[in-house]
Amino acid sequence: MSPSQTKVLIAGAGPTGLTLALWLTRLGMPVRILDKAAGPGETSRALAVQARTLEFHRQVGIVEDVLAAGVRLEQLTVRTPAGIAAKLPLSDFGRGISPYSFAFALPQDIHERVLITHLERAGVEVERSTELVAFDDRRDSVIATLKRHGRTETVSAAYLCGCDGARSTVRHGLNIGFPGGTYEQAFYVADVMGSGAVTRNGMDTTVSAYGFAIVMPVRQSGSLRLIGIVPKAHEADETITFEAIRADVERDTGIAVDKVNWFSTYRVHHRVAERFQIGRAFLCGDAGHIHSPAGGQGMNTGIGDAVNLAWKLAAVLQGRADQRLLDSYEAERIAFARKLIDSTDTAFRFITSRSRLVGLFRRYLMPKILNFLLHTSFGSRAFFGLISQAAIQYRAGPISAGTAGQIRGGDRLPYVAYGSGDNFEPLRSLDWQVHVYGETNAEFRAMLASTGIPIHVFAWSERAKAAGLHRDGAYLVRPDGHIALASTVQEAAAFQRYLAGLAIRPRLAERAPYRISGTMHSLA
């Protein structure tokens, strides 16, 4: 009996796998997505949804549903045992950097349900209680064995994507190492109903000489997420219950807990896989990297992996790009994962250190420094750039080239607002495009017409200048909103060489061989 066939087989239906499936579906690719769990997650787990993730969600038309399901965080309140030490604004601290300039919280289970809903509307259902048990890369395809309710199925896929978590079957099947370690401290996490001095639509952090605790809104119904370090007296307990540490939790968070909806303890790992790709199999999300929860980066990084891989897979499978385009996935994403591990590791060790000197600094000086920095435009923007993932760049990647103004190939396209619109709107096409900020010359337009790449022209303004763009420069923008090629001059030959080098053709080439965005957009 011949195996069933699909273009892309996705193992794992968490946020990473669901995003990958949704993007591929939007790009016209048949997919199958499976998960060994009987149903979607029912606990909040990852909460922070960063601005870059919201930008990706906008591209595939789901951002409004995501925003409606979560909570915009307006303020970070830093408390010490002596009282409130700082109030840090979060409602617009990324102004001018992203259309989503605020901090945002959405429980992972609800996030997954929004993704599932849109995937089902597109005709794709998650295959539940289905496990990938083995696979064989035969160079021209991957033959996978699936198991569901005791019955097996053989599937032939052009590519296999492992979005199947830290114990990834795909990673183990590829025999890829997963070096790293485990932090010493044990953590607790709980979703509770309770009362206390909680900042409405905010996040409260208690810092002291011993460590920290966090209180965050979880659901619109009013439950709270509590996170903190397990008291040292209980770290070695074989089983840690909420009741055993209730007194410490209530003291540290300031919350009187009435009902516990979910409670768990865990130790944090920090690992990055040695490879993200071998042959026709890829790793995404926790299958490729796990790190501390510092800064709320984990889930968002997995979603970034999915987007980076999705448009490249679709382009190669649809014959719109050379196979070599896929090689850039590992190069770009593994470099970021390693950098992220380093930065979150440093932050995590600082906030969990039991050193008395560090503890005193954390309690008395750190809140004052944060309070000063985040009330300045420079400090606020720097903090937003640090955690929002809007500053992710692939400058050292193999498909990044050129410099124009302060923008280099590999950078995320800078955000520029104009009136009620912005320069991110054309990114909804999920297609290659050229952006010019200023004026275009007729020869450039005419010579690019043969490539089928649309040109979007935006009027020059102070906002474009402040974003680091070069007046009358030209930027070749990838489907994921990153710059592929930046040029100070409108030299069509350079763009043609770049496109020819990777055999790139746009998705809309057949329908729109040439177009310029309607009118010169006013950016004033």
C-alpha cells in the first residue's frame, strides 16, 4: 500500500507548529499537522506576546483576534518589601518602533485556540492523539511513520518540521546534540483567583535580597499568574505542593489566594541544538532551543522560527526559489537562538542570584535605575527593542546584502507610520517587494518590471529619516518583513543579480508583473 502524501508534515501543534501550518497554508502549501496530545493545552504557560509576533500575526490577518483575546499591559510596578519602588510605563514604550508599541499578555492556551480557529477556517485540522514514531530521509522525500490509537500510517512528505518540544522525536531521530544545562533554582508557577494590591492591566514584580516574584493578569475573567522562586527550604522536596509554600508565595506576591486553578514547579533549562536542519528535516521552537523565561522570549522565538522557515519552504516547493534558500534558515535562526541564550542566561542569573551583594543591588539600586531609564525616550525605546524582538537582524546571514542609511541587509524593515496607515501594510501580501522612500526613477521601474516584484513608493519625511532609511534608496523586502538587499541608489541590475542568484520569483508575478503602490503615501 503506497504512503499518503503531503508537502510538509509538521510534528507538534503548539504555537510554533500552528504558526508554521497557518503561514504555509496562507502561502498555498498543503500541510499535515499532528500532535500526540488528545487536545490543545489547557494551561496558560507562556504569557508574553511580543510586538514582533503581533506583526507576524498581522501579516496573516489574525492580529485583531489575538489582541481581542488578551490584555494590554499598561504598567510595570516594581515592589520591594518596603513598598513600591518604581512605576514603569508599558502602554506606549515602543512608540515609533512598531504598530504594537505596548506590552501584551495572552495565555498560551487561548493563543493556540486563536491559531487553531484560523487554521480550521483554512481547511486544516490538527490530527490529535497522533504520534510521529519514526522517519527516514530518502533525499527526494521523507517517509514518516505515524501512530494513532494503536494503528500506524506511512506518510510521504517533501519536508518534515519538528515543532515537537524539548523532547523532540525529530531531533532525536536526526541524532542532533542538545548541549546546555539546568539552572540550580526551582520555580513555581500558578494561575489563581485572589486579591491584593494588583496593578490593573499591569504587571507587578517584587524584588528583594533573596530573589523575585511576578504577578500578572492572565485572563480577561480576572485570574492571576504568579511566578517565583521556590523557597530554599523546599527546593529538595520530592513533591512540592502549593499548600507547602502558600505562606511564602502570599508574602512574596502580596496576593491572598482564594482558589488555585493550576500549579506547577519546574527547573529551567538552557540549551541550543547543534543543528536546526539535516536534509529534509528541520527543528523549530523548543525542539531547537530552550532557555530561561527571562523577558518572555521562548514562545515568541519559536513563532519567529516558524515564520522564517514557512516562506522559504513555500518558495522552494512552489519553484519560486533555489533550494539554497532553505540553507539560510539554520544560519539565521541558530545564530539568534545562541545570542538569546547568552542574554537571557545573564539576566536570569542576575535576577535569581542569592549573592548578598547582588541581592542588595537588586533591591535598592535596580528599581531606581529602571525608573530613571524607562522615563526617558532613549531608555524606553532601548528596553522595547530588547524584549519586543523588533531588533532581530540577520546581517551576517547568507542572503543579506547592502547598506542604505542606517539600514543593512538582514535588518527588520523599519516601521514608518503615515496618517492612518503605515509601510507595513504591503507586507500582508507575504511576498517579495521593493520599498523606496522618496522618488523612483523611470529606468529603475522599467528594468524591475520583468522581475514581477512590486514597487511601493513612500514620500520622504522626518519619520522615514528618523527610522534610519536613506532618501531615494531602494530596499528589497523579504516576505517576512526583513530587508534582503539595501541600496543607496536605484540600480536595477543589483536587484536583478540578487534575485537571479537565488532564482527568486514573487508569488504574484503571473498576475501583477509590475506595479507601484497607488499614490505617494504621505508620511508626515
